[in-house]
Amino acid sequence: MSASASTTVARREGDRAEALARLWSRVRLPLVAAPVGGLVAVAGCYLYWTLATILVEGVPLTGFLVDFGFGGVRRWALLLAIASLAYGGFLLLRRQPRTGRQGEALARLGLGLTVVPLLWMVTLVTFLNAELSQIGPGPWVTAAGGALVWLAGRGLLDAPLGAAPEEWPRRSVLVDGALVVVVELVAFGVFLVGIAVDDPGEFLGFFVALTAAGGALASLGIFKGLAGPFYRLDAFAIALLAVLLLLFPFTQAGNTFWIQVTAQAGLFVVAALGLNIVVGSAGLLDLGYVAFFGIGAYTAALTGNALLTNVNVHIPFVLVLLVVAPLVTAFFGVLLGAPTLRLRGDYLAIVTLGFGEIVRITLNNADAITRGPNGISSIPDPTVGGWSIGDGFSLAGFDIPGNGVYLYLELLLIAITLFVMYRLNDSRIGRAWIAVREDEVAAAAMGINTTVIKLLAFAAGAFFAGMAGAVNAHLLTQVSPDSYTFAISVLILAIVVLGGIGNPPGVALGAIILTFLPEKLREFSDIRFLVFGFALVLMMRFRPEGLLPSARRRRELRATDEVAVAESQQLFDIRSGT
Amino acid sequence: MDELIQQLANGVTKGSYYALIALGYTMVYGIIQLINFAHGEVFMLGAFIGLWTFNLGVSAFGWGGTSVVALVVVLLVAALATPVIGVSLERFAYRPLRHAPRLAPLITALGASFLLQQAVAVFYTRGQLQFPDLFPSTSFQIGGASIQLLWVFMVTVALVLTLALTLFIRTTRLGKAMRATAEDPDTARLMGINVDVIIALTFVIGSALAGVGGVLAGMYLGQINFFMGFIAGLKAFTAAVLGGIGNIAGAVLGAFLLGILETFGAAYLGGQWQDVFAFCVLILVLVFRPTGLLGERVSA
């Protein structure tokens, strides 16, 4: 009897412990912590962020940071905090994150939420000479809330990761189309908001928040899923994007600055697409690519009727843009390519680097033609008929400035470049490039003339750099050797690498990020190349395949079994028709 | 004739610090097949560390003018501090990418080069800095050419260090391990060699030599800036290729040869074409003898 009693008690205790454990596993501490952290961060956004008047170039910061009104960096912190609260609350209501990826998403939101206020304080203290005592409790509380969310996310990571994200399957064309439209409109909106955020400190917050949100969406597999509709409706997606970019100058209300920056980004897209052929398709690392950009620019400058020049040849711009400049640079591409054909990858890199320097120094020294270090300036805008494209035009009450017209011209060039690139990649030449990249000896054994194929890659890459350079000369109205240094070669390479080698949309994204970021952070321009070098190192370390990798590149650069298995699984799925 | 000797002496002196940088390039390339773009920056940092050490010495011990103690201390500190940079680069930037495709570490090296250069530019100075004359500026005459004692010192240091390095690689256990790793890292690992340590050691030696080179170049050129490592590094790599990369004797030979060729090129074509001349030499060598003058050979 006593025995049975004791077992009952034991069972009861066991039940209680079990129930407690079950309860505990349902209401896990991290699950509770996440929305609490979000709530704390929201509260932090409503506290004082500065206690005293902090002067920025004589203008007090008080206006939007001491008041409860929202402006400045705390707007972006608040958005992240609300997102954390909402997502943490959602996970709490669902009791359990189904996969570790949800925890990862939460962690990324939290990390962003921690970094935004901390970064704001760091910039305030280091760049604006503010005292730590002038900073209110707001950023500290927000950062603490963010850290709580981050820790909560980390705590949820132990859930099974779940299946790798997949592309969303076709439901109907309408759904796919709607997804494409919504995503592109949101992206365009984010772009416009980014341009509208003027204060560099606030922009830093905006950028970090955007990165965190993007990272969170990426861990939830949203981007991978969206790739489905975008692949299926690629022509529609590209057309819509082109329309949005055509509309862009209309949104700037006559303010030309950001149109000019976008036009510069457009040129880098063309140049980077060209480099992508050399590095991405053919696998030849070219570190002197800026030479072709420069030669194209000087060609256009010398034939463009410039005011301050030693050469007075005038060739119509259309001819220069589409024929003369690209062919001249393609010729130099072959000239550089010819002696380097026998070289292995690393030697090639250093020889191309030397070539870039040779061209720059030559431009600097050949005073008789290039006017030496002064360069050629006052290059007029090209004219079509009697209309100088620098004058812009008016349409439906909107004035489109000259650099808007340049932007349209570049969209046309990008379209041409993309068309040629895709056609080339699908051709015998494109396949030969890939073969040479993968294994030169095997490619030669298969009957590919590797000499011609490599020269073609150099020529094609140089061709597009020449086009971009020609527009660049007119857009900036001047050329000088200082504009074509090694740093620009690295910049274009970084655009290709950051965006994703071998993937044109990625290249475009890379160009936009790397041209806009320095302009936006002009206040910190001293350190921008420092950040740039650091970013290259980190990028190679943590995401070598770039932000928007092509599937093939991703496999090559990651080369982990997991990815390879996933890929072959997909292949299998396609074959078996499921 | 006097002119000839003068140019020759200039060229050989220049070659001596190219050689000290080229050794690091060639050893690292020989062992992990990576063009360590940041190596030129290690050289530049060597010069800056030398200058800081000297300034510290001036304020702490009242160094002034030329002194043997100052010279030795500055050289030693530069040689001891630069390996920290080199090894950090290896540990945090290159090692994680050792099995990645070749493009990845190369781009990392470029990024690291930018990072180091800009770190000096941002946190210290973008301007030219005067480098102190640590060495007595006496000179003597050979024929009609005026040769500075410093130049003799530089060439001697370069040659002695090269000799020491060669002996180290040929005769010591570590040197043997280094050769084995360069030959075949996987087999070396099977033979019980700690490949990671050997690679780190390569960076230590290479960086120390570049650090010494930086101080010598500072004394030779009289002024230093954050950008000096870029062109010097490029030249040194050219020299390593010229002699046959991976080959220590080749790197030194290539460096002296490049220094001499460049000086003569500058004298007869005009100084502004000096760099163009050096790179043309590089391209010509690679076209006609891609393995360099002495051929590619694994360390020693």
C-alpha cells in the first residue's frame, strides 16, 4: 500500500515535472524575450536621444532628436523595433519557431536594431565631437532591446534548420506578375527613399536597417522564393525595371544631383558588365580594366570637339560611341591580351595591373596629345540634329535635365550590352569561355582555339569599357589621367564581386551600391576607401559569391556538399517532372 | 664612364630594397601560390614604424643626428613589428580562404592592401613625412662617381639577409619543413609537419624582411608616405617574376637587375617613363621567358 502510494506520488511528481517541462518548452524564454526586446526598443525610440544641444556645423541637432517627433535615425530604429516586436510576437503566438531560419531572421533584425543606435552614437562622438554625456537614454535602451532580440534569435537557432529555401512554384501568371510588380515597386521606393534621406548619419541608420531587414528576409528564404517568378517572367521584370528607371528623372523635381550620380552608376554598370565577361565568363582576372575605360574616354574627348585640347578632329558622337571608341579599346584589349595568353591566372593579374599603370602614365606624359596632367576639358555635350543632349527636354510639364538624357542613353547601352552578353553566353564562344575558365587544357583538347577565345574575351570586355568611357568623357565634360587610377579598376572589380560574378542583375545592384554609398556618406569620405578595403575582405570571407550570385557561381565558390546536393536534387526534380 | 658607374650604383641600391620586398613575395607565392598584394603595404608600414620608433627615441632618450644605436634599434623594431601585421593578414584574411578558388584570396589581398594603406592615410597622415638620416651621410668617390656609404650599407644588409635566409632554408629543420610544404602541403602534413605554422613562419620572415626594407628605403628616399608601398610592391613582384617566382636567388637577382634597368631607363628615357619601362620589362620577360631568368623553383 505504501509502495503504491509512493508510486502515485512519484507519478504525480513526474507528471508535474513533465507538464512543467512541456510548458517550459512551449513558452521558451527566447520566445518571450523577443517581443519583450522589441517592446523595450520601441520604448527606447520614444525616450530622449540627446540631452543637450549638439551643434552640427552650427545647426543644432535638437529639432528632431529631443522632441518626440520622428525624424532622423530613430525613425529607422523604430521601424526595426516594430518589425522585431511584430515578428517576435508572431513566433510567440505560434509557440514554437518551426525552423532555425526563423530564429536567424530574428537575430538579424535584433543585430540591426542594436547596431543602428550604437553606430549613431559612434558617429556623433567621433565625427561631431559630441560628449557621451550629451546623449540621452534613448539609444542605449534601444540598443539594449535590440541586443535582447538578437540573443533571443540566437537562442532559437537550435531548432532544426529545415529544408533549404526553394523557388516558389508557379501558381498562376497573375500571381507571379503581381509579385514581380510589388517587389520592383518596393525596391524602387526604397531607392527613392534612400535618395531622399539626406543627412549622412541618418543614411547610415537607414542603410543598416535596410541591410538587417534584407538579411532577415533572406534567412526566411523570401529572395530565393522570389527568384521563381522573376525567372519565369524575366522579360516582363526587365521591361518593368526599365520603365521605372525611365521614370526616375521625373521624381527628382529638377534636382540634378542624384540623376548625375545615377548616370555615373549606369556607366559603371556597362563597364562592370564588360569586366564580367573577362573575369566572370572567361575567368581571366583583369586588374587594369580602367585602362580601357580611360582609353575610351580619351578617344571621345579627342574627337568630341573639346575646347581645351590639342587635337581638333571631330567625329559625330554616335559614331564615336558605337564604333570608334569601342573598336579602339577592343584593339588595345587584343594588344594587351596577345602577350599575356601564355600566362597563368596570377601572372595575368599582375601584367594587366602593369598595363593599367602604363596607360595612365602614358596619358600623363604624352603632353602633345593628351595635355598631360591637365587633361582635356570643356568637352561639349553631344548634339543630335540641332539639339544638344545636355539641354535636356520638357515632357508633360516636367523638365528633364541633360544628365537625365545621359541616363536614358545609358539605359540603351545597358540594353545593348545585356543583349550582346546573353547572346554571346549562349553561343559557341560563350561556352568556349566557360570551358577555358574551367579547364584550359581540356578545352584545348576538345578543339577550342584557346588563343582566339581568350583574345575575344579581352576584346569584348574592352569594347564595352570603351563605350562606357566615351559617355563618361561627355558626362563629366573633362578627362584627366587622375580619373583612371588603379582604384577605379578595383572599384569596378568590386562591383562585379559584390553583386555576384556572372549575374547581370547582381552587377547592376553592385554598381548602384558602390556608387551611391560614397556619395551618401560624403561626410565620411575620408574613410570611404578604408571601409571599401575592409568590405572587400569581409565579402570574400563571408559571402564570396556576392549578393545576387548566379546559381552556377555560387556552387563553384562555396563548393560545399550541402549546396551541391541541393543542386543535384533540383536537377533530379526537374528530370523526374515533379 | 663616370655616369655609367653612378647609374649602376643608384640602380644596385634601389635593387637592394626591391630585393628585400621581393623575397617576401616570392616565398609566399612559392608556398601558397598567392600574390600577397598587401605585402607592399607591410613594407610601407615598416618605414612608418621605423619613423615612429625614431621619434619615440628622440623624445625618450634624446636621440639626435646619426647614431648606431638608433639605427640598430629602428631596424630591429621594424623587423619585429611588421611580422605581427603579416601574420594577422595570414591568419584572418588568407587562411580562411586557403581552399577557396584562386580569385577569392587574390581579391582579399587587394582589399587588405587598400585597408592598410587607407588606415595609415586616415588615422595618421596623407602627407609626405621626412625620414631622419640615421646613417652618416658621407660619400666617397669611385672614378668620378659619388657613392654614399648608406648605399653600401643597404646592399650589404640585403645580401647578408638573403644569405642568412638561404642558409636557414637549406640547413635547418624548419627550412626543410618549409621546402617540403612548398613542394606539396598535403604530403608535408602527412610527414608530421604543421603546415599552418610553416605558412605563418613564411609570413613572419617575409614581413620582417619587408620591414627592414621599409626603413632602408625611408633612409634612401628621405621621405615616406602612405602610398609608397603600392608601386614598390608592384616593382618587387616584377622583380620576383623576373628572377623566377618561388626562387630566392632569382628574386634577389631580379631585384638588382630591375633596379639597374630602371635607373638606366630613367636616365636615358626621362624619369617620368621609369615605371612604364619597368612594366614593359615585366611584360617582355613574361612573353619570352614566363618562368623567369632562373626558372620557377620551390624555395631555396
